[in-house]
Amino acid sequence: MIDLGNISALVVEANPTMRTQLRTMLNMSGISKVQFAVTAGVAVRKLRDGRFDLILCEYHLGDGQDGQHLLEDLRHHNIIPLATLFLMVTGERQYERVVSAAELAPNDYILKPFAADTLHDRIQRALEKREAFMPTYQLIELGNAPDAIQACVTGEEKHPQWSIDFMRLRAELLVASGHAEEAQRLYDHILSKRSIPWARLGLAKALFMQKRYAEAEDILQSLVTENDLFLDAYDWLSRTREAAGELEGARSVLATATQLSPHRVGRLRRLGELAIETGDHDTAEKVLTEVVRKGKYSDFRDPEDHVRLIQAQLGKGDTGQAEATIRDLERSMLGLDKTRSCATLSSALVHLKKGDQAKAGEAIRSLADDLTGGPGLSIGLKRELARACFASNLVEHGTEVVLDIMRNAPDPRTLESTKAILREAGKPELCEQLATRMDGEVKDLVAEGARKAQSGDYDGAVQFMLSAARKMPGNAHVLFNATLALLKHIENCGWNDRFAEQARNMMERARQHDPGNPRLPALTAYYYNLLKKYGIQP
């Protein structure tokens, strides 16, 4: 039995009576280090300031965020480590809400009313499992995927009662680190013993990474046919269809998933985006209104959600409502980095809808200091900025924005949809000119970096490729070669903490942009071999 006296807990509960009851139950279990958060926002701030072993979170948190939305934010923004247990506490028996909470995989969820011994047993069981997984979790937290994968193998042998859980984690690490074929073999091995839905889902992910979309879709379609509440399978089925260019099919799948589980913000947002792309502005307005409403109560609210809602409203021809949304954007998102850029772009879109090209151009020119659309705008909104530029006859501005998108396009579909903007604007010749220019820029940058390294100018290669990465921060090819320049410098000139950290960060960015890239496993192995060569603990 684990000594609960050393366990720290955060109780997220708006009701003072329930807070008292939960503290009493925890104290009866031996947990005395208890703190409280009465809202999701307070919980996020406490979790940023310190680490807790256990979070007990009520589903209903009053006005604003609910517990499920909080969990989504904590996981998405990596605020809580794998070692922090998250238990959802709720009296909500309406099945769609329970399904929503379960989908995000808290370590457990408990329906009220429950007794103190029930809570004690659930916590004890979760902690015992955590103890077995802790060595692996620590390696994952350090970013040491190769050793974490090996730790899973060790865990399978040492803790046979959780061997299947270790195999699952190992397969997920293989997928995350770019070893799609090895992950596929492990999932096939698991499935040869018994047909487990999560293993079939994992197999589909591994096939997706290899761009074997038809095979992945067959598996995912069978999963949702057999279990219409397997919501992760819906998400991946939509993603697979989208990658294959079937946008309407992708939208339809997400619409079904949202009916089954209507509370996950990330899914609602993507459904809204797909609805805009496929011209279903009624659906887009409905779901994006809900995204904006939920986002106002989040510490991670994003002004871009308002712009997407405005796109949907303008798609319906409702300029008055769009103008009201701009005012809400400026008021509710005041002080955030992207608010000004989002509001200015939104104003340009409204002016264009009204037929006032002059005012639209004036709004766009106010962004001239940063033609890529201000700090951190997504590629999707940069595309809208490019369209607005061409519609306002600001061809030079539009060309620069399109070129910026091309330089940082994470996948072929993004590149093709960006080229479509130029064709829509009646500039097909410019489309090919920019594509050729961008390809040439990337090849020249990579070739020059390689030339410097081959000539022994490792300092020059690093500085050159880091400059290229700053120019093209989303280009996976540039990121891979910048990482390679850093690692070659370390191999030939000795250990450098700063270069190692930059290499690790760039590898992670490259992995996010192109997780199935066949160069990723070799680059990762190169990095960890250098750590071992110099006796460095990651």
C-alpha cells in the first residue's frame, strides 16, 4: 500500500459544501496536503505554479468552463505531467456528458454520491499503477523517447499485470517518435492475441502516418460501425478523409461525433472550420458560436475563434452580426497578442462583403508592418488575409503572404489549397512562379548549409541554418537540416548545451509538422547517440 501522507491533492470544486466533504474524505484516506480551486482559471494558475499528485475535479464548475474543458486544456497545453492523476467527480448521469469526460481519459471518474472508502480505493489503485509507470513517465518528460520505449519493454516484464498498458504506451511512443512501421508491427502483434479497439485505432494511426489512407479508413470505419461511441475513431476517420481530400466526408464524420459528444472544444472548432470550407455556414455559425462562448472562460482563449465565427456569419451574408462579433472580439480578448491582427483582418472581411474595397485595403495596409498577419496567426487565417489582399487589389501584399504560407506549409494539402487562392484570384501563372521560387529558396538554403558543414565550417553551417529556420519556422525540411547542422557541430566540435537544446526543440517542431517523416527516427537516434557519447543525461 502506498503511503498517502505524502500525496498532494488539488480539489477543483465551486460548491463550498462539496469542497468540505471532499477534504474530509481525503483526510480520512490519509491525504492532508489539500488545496482548492473554485474555478477552472484558478486551477490552471495553481497547476502552473506547482505540481500535484492528484486532481479531484467536479464536472460542473458553475458559470464558464466545465471540468471536461479544463482537462482538455491541461492536456493540450502540457500543464500537468503524466504522473499527475486526474479524477473526474460528477453527479451528471446524462450519458453524452459522461461520454465526453471519459473520452478525454481521466485516470478515473466517479459518480456521486460515493463513500470515502470508494474514493480511497480508487486513489490507491491509480497510485499503484502510477508507481509502476513512473520510470517511463520520467523519461518521457525528459524527451528521451528511445529509452522510454525500452523502459516500456522492461515494464512489461516486471509488471505483467499491466503488460498490455505498457505495450500500448510503447506503441504510442513509437508513433509519436516517427517509427510508424515499427508501431504497426507492435499493434499487429497485440491484435494477433485479441481484437482490442484501441489497438485497431493505433494501427490506423500508424497506417495514416505512412499515408496509407484507404487502409486506415477501412479500420476506422469498422470501429465506428461496431461502436458508435468510439469518439477517437471518429476524429481519426475525419482526419483521414481530410488528408485524402474528402472534405465533405470529413465534415460529416465530425458532425456525427459532435452530436454524440458535444462538449469537446477542439472537435467543435475543427467542425466549424470544415463547415466553412465546404460552404455549410449555418453549421459553422452554430458550432463556432459555442466555441467562442466556451473560450471566453478559458485561460487559453484564442481570438482566432471570433474570426472563424465572423467568416461563417459573412458566409450567410449577415454583416451586422459580424460587426457585433468584432466588437465582442475587441472587448473580450483585450490584451491578447493576436487580438489587434484578428480584429483588423475581420474588419477587412466585413468591408469586402459590403463591397468597400477602399476600406478593406486600408485595414489590410494597417497590417503592413507584418504581412504574415501579426503574431502567431494560423495558416488558415493567413490564407484569409491573402484572399482579402487580392480582393482589395493589393497584389504585392497578397503575394508576400502566399509566399510566407508556402514556405511554412506543413503538408501537401496546405500547399495545394494555398495555390488555389492564386487560381481563384485569376493568377495561375503567379501560382507556379511562387511555387518554383519557394522550392528554389529551400533547396538553396539546405545546399548552402550542407556545403558549409562539408567544408568543415560547422559554426557557419549552424548560423546559416538557424537563420533559415527563423525565416521558415514551419518548414519541416529546413527544420530537419537545421537540426542536423547543430548535431554535426556537437559531434565534431564538442558538447554544447545550447546547441543540444536547440536541436531537441527543432526536432520536436519537425515532429509536430511532419510526424511520419522517414528521416525523423534516424535524426532522433543521432541525437541520443551523441548524448551517450558525451555521457550526458537527457
